[in-house]
Amino acid sequence: MIEFFLLFIAGTFVLVKSSDLFVVSASRLAKILGVSELVIGLTVVAMGTSLPEFASSIVASYYGNSGIAVGNIIGSNIANLALILGLAATFRVLKIEKRLFEREGYIMVGLTLLFYIMALDLLISFSDALLLIFLLFAYILYMFKFKVQFHELLKVNLYIEHLASFRSFLHLLKDNFKKIIIGESFILVISIAGLFFGAHFMVVAAKEIAVLFSLSDNFIGLTLVALGTSLPELAVALISLKKGFHNMLIGNVVGSNIFNILFVGGFASLVAPLKVSLFTLTISGPFLIIVSAVFMLFIWTDLKIKKAEGIVLFLLYLLFLIMILPKAI
């Protein structure tokens, strides 16, 4: 019995450590290639904290454990908002910029509702997966404000500028070839391998624990797997709280929830359609919507999450655990 828990802990450690290694290496590689820190932050770091959820849900989907895959997505999002933000706000008042709230906040709520609507037929299908992946790329383009102007297609100087940039990129690649190929690329390959090996051990151990204690896949996904894969978000939250980077803290949580739905949900259901249980439809799904609405309400009042509100969020997480406990079997 104990070996399954040790395997789960080992798998979680490898998974989280590999995601951290991937983010650090990808950031260094991006800097070598001349990518700005802003772009790195909005892509590599934002998606990096969702890599454990991504890897574990992909593996769970591959093995046909839809309950773990769906439970991981929903459970991680609830943990991010109620547990991580709730605990952080009990120690310090969290402030957020209005534009971040009005943009990412509403997008998060909209995507949460969309994911629930997709689940109403008890299946996140292949067509749903394509829509989620399309929205993922649309969201990334939206973040960078890529706006195509058709009249600019006729401007020759733009093509010259792009060609010059590409030639400059090729020179940069040539100058750093050995460093990139031998160094960072090797680390990236190792970290990606670690992600999926760690996810494999985690999912296998979680499945065995579920069988051992007669627990449902949904319950394991919502609790053990969700909490394990939320460790990167917790680490970022603690560092951000210590340094007073409140926008980074809240932005990472909200951004992670967005990527969990689009990035994780999209590709996991692309591997195999995800079956959705009545448990998800009646308990965990609606609870995620409620927690998201409560979070938005707290922010909407004065662009802050105060100590009392943090306690409310944390108590909501405890309530969630109490609610799902009878449904564990």
C-alpha cells in the first residue's frame, strides 16, 4: 500500500521539477534567440505552470481515465482560486490592476462557462477539443495584439524589414548553434521526458490508490492529482506574495486557469474524448463556476482581495472537500 503513495509522491516531484526545468531552460533559450522578457512571461511562464496538469491529463486521457483528466482540470482551477488565493489573501491584502481584471478575469469566467456547457452532453468531444485549441491560439494572439491590416500587404518595405529580421535571426542562430543544440535543447528534451514519466507514475499510482480505497477517478483527480499539479502555482504565489508582486500572483492564477481549460482540456480531449460524469456535472463543475463568480465579485468591489475575503475563499475550498467526500466512492 505504501509503495503507491511513495510512487505518487515521486511522480509528483519529477513532474513539478521537470516543469520548473522546462520553464528555466525555455526562458534562457528564448533570450539567446532575442525574444523579449515580456513575451517570455506571457507564454513560457504562463503555460509552464500548467505543464503538470497538461502532462498528467494527457497521460490519464491516453489510458482512458477521463475522471482523472477532467477532475484534474476542474480541481486544479478550484484549488488555484479558493486554496492558493484564499491562503495568500489571509496573509496580505491582494491588489489587482483594473485592466487585468477586466480582460483575463472575464475571459476566465467565460471559458469556465464554455467548458461546463461542453460537458452538458457528458462528453468533451473531438470537435470540442478543436474549438478549445483554436481559442487557445486566438487568446495568445489576443494577448500580443496581433492585428492584421490588409492594406499593409502591399507595403514592400514591410517585407524587407521581415526579411532583414529573419536574416538577423539566422545569424543569431548560427552564432549560438552549439550552445542551443548541445545545451538548452538537451535540457528541454530531458525536462519534457521527465514531465511525461512523472505524469505516468503519478497517474498509475493515483489509479492504484483509487482502487485500493474504492475511490472514484473523479475524486482522485479533484484532490490528489489536482493538488499535486498545482504546486507550481503555489510556488509562484509564495514568491510573488513575499516580494509584493500581487498582479503576478493573481495574474498567474487566473492565467493558469485559462490555460488549464484551453491548453490542458483541449489537447487531453484531442488524445481521446473525455467522458464527463454526473458527479462533475452536478457537483464539481457548478462549484468551479461559483468560486469563479465569488472571486470576480471580491475583485469587482474595490480591485482587492482582503483578509476576510481570503478566509471566505479558503472556507469555500474546505466546503468543496466536504461536499465531494460522500461522492468519493
